[in-house]
Amino acid sequence: MNKRPDWLDNAIFYEIYPQSFLDTDGDGIGNINGITEKLPYIKDLGCNAIWLNPCFDSPFGDAGYDVSDYYKIAPRYGTNDDIAEMFKKAHELDMHVLLDLVPGHTSWKHPWFLESMKASKNEFTDRYIWTDSIWEEAPGYGSLRGISDRDGSCVVNFFTHQPALNYGFYKPDRPWQQAMDSEGAIATRNAMKDVMAFWLSMGCDGFRVDMAGSLVKNDPESKGTIALWQDIRSYLDERFPEAVLVSEWGEPDKSIEGGFHMDFLLHFGPSHYNDLFRCEKPFFCGEGDASEFVKKYLESYNKAAGNGLICIPSGNHDMDRLARTVKGDNAKIAFAFLLSMPGAPFIYYGDEIGMRYVENLTSVEGGYGRTGARSPMQWDDGLNAGFSSAEAKYLYIPLDPDPERPTVKAEQADDSSLLNEVKRLISIRRAHKALMNSGEIEFISDGAVGKALAYYRTSDEECILAAFNPTDKDLTIPVKESSKELIYSTGEKPEFSNGQCLIKAGSAFWAIISR
């Protein structure tokens, strides 16, 4: 893998769910031109990179994660020319854009799949994973059966309408399981390279890759999947060396070996990410335990050995809104944590103003329990909170009905708002190399029950202590005997004396520690 692009060292990402960001044509659904219009807002917030959720043509059974044409922007969002213009405007603002690539499956309405269903052999017969008989299902996977004249069952990745693309099996153990170097598996891989090249040539800066660790089947140690991504990375290094890859994998040692620049900590699996924000007693609500998160984070951090970045999001389209559990001033403490950790922070649209999870919504486009976290962005106190001029009944997802719902306009005017706090935190982070994405970390208190969460961030220039106490009791941590310069605090300021620091209840701070 070529050197990580320099812009990633201070990248702060803003995730946009395009359906819900800004509607400029009055149909009740957000669009690309709405994103382009709000680029200055994102820039002013302090974010210099965007992760755009899937915007390719789709029947939208899974909100666009069921692609029917990888080469075409969905008409409800605009055109290919619209997104090319968005790339251009973002670059003029020194911002970068990652598209969401879904390489593991398509919609069952994709032309590739329609051809693959045919009984006669053709170019796409092996583009997907089929058994040899309609009576045999793929063990361990869901499948589509009896849908065409082709004799066989087709593996699906998630919903029934998402047939799995064929990248081969690391250890084939049945006659129908093709090897990674089979003609069909290689054709699929090359097709995805072509898709990536198309959008990179148009101006996108790379991809966030959906389910990146799941492409090769029968691959328990991910050796085949790592090798596949290494091949794709080699292709990109030759043709698009600046192309960025961010993985939804959750195992940084594997994804980074595969050639990804960054990996997400997932809200499922072993990361203990949910211990912080989304569980019965989250740490940042003042009652939880962060120690297992710290333990697992350090394990991943040490495995990555500084070769890549581990990203911690405020949330995303697949989980509850941060504000459903972390409320009031605790949200400021949570953002002080998110914006002082190594790796590129990811802010989910609306989290910066404390947008709430909208309860009791009927599922929209496969959202189910996730639908309440995908409601329209709340810009102002005008019609539909400034999201759309459409009648409310035509909105993609209903708005938060609370008349006191937070808005960008109101929070911009309030110096004590969460929005302005996030802006301050980002500005301070940018001013200190130790707080940036590649700075080192050393935990000095693991946030176990009754303990603060605290760590040093260091670079070759400085050392910064970051500490967090969301509980209702004052807590103490040991600190280095040296001078301290407070550069950020929320809540009451800390007190230092005799190698100890008293962190007041409901507070957080960052301080430069002189060496």
C-alpha cells in the first residue's frame, strides 16, 4: 500500500444520509444538490471530509444498500453530473468525499442477477453464489429458491432481496463452491474494480466499504478476504494512488493488512463500543463501565501498530441516535471524548445539534428499528424544519414532532449550544498535533465503575491529558508532576495538586502537560 494520503492525518468526517439531509426540489426526499448547498455548513462545523451513504440507483428495499446500477446516481437524488459538481465544489473547499461502496451483494433487480438467474450459461452465471440444486441450500446462509428456471439456490447476504456476489471460497468444500481464483470469482472482483475506477475518475476520493470483511466465504481467519483486498489495493495504487479505503470490518489488524487506511469500531461484535453510548447503563450517562472498551481498543490499537487509523463514530444510520441515551451536558463530554481519540472522528449528520431518535415510526425502506435515527435534518424553525418544501405527508421519514426539537439555526445563535461546543472542540483538535488522528495514546484511567476515563495523547511536539467524568461524583486520577495548561473544559474546571487531579462531577477537560 502506498503512503496514507496526507489529508487523512487531520480528517474529520461528516456522514450524510442523502435521503434526509436537504431536499431542494420539493419531493420530500433529500438530494445531491442539497448536499452541495450545505457544504459550507459542514466546512464551518470543522469537518473536511464526507461519507455519503449509498446514492446509486436502487429499488430501495434497503435504503440503497441494494444496488441495481453501480454506475448511475439514483434519479431521486439527481444525476451523475450533479455528483460530479458536488465533488468539484467540495474540493474547492479543501474537502474530500467518500462514496459508500456495497461490494458484497446487489439488489435482485440488478441486470447482473437477472442474467444470472437464467438456466442457460452466460457471462453472469457465476457472478453470484449458487448451489447446484434447488433442493440444496448453502449451509450457514440464507438463500433464494425457486425464483427462476435455473436449478439451484442463491446465497443472500442480508435481506432476501440482496443476493451475494461471488468472490469465491477460501476453502471450497462442496462441488458448487468456487475457488477464489475461479473465472467467476475473478470476473466479480474485476467488475468491482471497474466500478471503483468509474467514480474515482469522476472525482470521488475513495470509498467506505460496506461489510468489507465478508466477501470471501468459508474464510474463518479472513486470509482470503485480506488477499482479495490486497489485490484491489495494488490495482488502486497503480491507477489511483490517492484513493482512500475505509472498512466496515471491525478488526483493524485484518483490514489494515488488506490495504485499508481506516477501520470502524462497530456497534456489534466484540468492540464494546456500545458500552460508551448505547446500552442499559452507558458510560457517558454517568453509570456505566468503559474498561472493557478500553481493553479491546488497546488490543486493536496494538495490533494495528500505528499502520492505520481506528475510527469511532458518534453514530450512524444503523444505530440509535446518540441523544436517545446521552443527554444534556453529557453530550458535550461524549464529544470531548470522540474528538480527542486517535483515528478520524465520524459525526453522523444531526448529532452535532443533538437530534433525537424519533420513536414509534413505521419502517421505511428496510429501516425497521433504525428508521427513527434517519429522520430529516433540522435546519431551522420554518416549514419541515427547513428540510423540504413538500407537504409533511410526502417527507421521506416524518420529522421529530417535538416543537422544541433542536435546529441548526437556534444552536448557531446560542454560544452554549452543543453545535458551538463541537465547533470549539474541532478547532482545538486541529490546533494540536497530539490530538490529531495519528497522535499516540496512553490510558491512565480506564473508566471502570467509579473511575474516570483519562489518557495522554502525545506527538513529538507535546503531551495532552484528556479526562472525562460523566458521573455525579468528583473523581481523582494520578497525573505527571509538571505544569498544566488547560485548553478545553466543560463543567467545573479540574484541580491539580501533589501529582493528583480532581475531576469534578459532570466535567471533562484537555490540558497540555509540559515535559
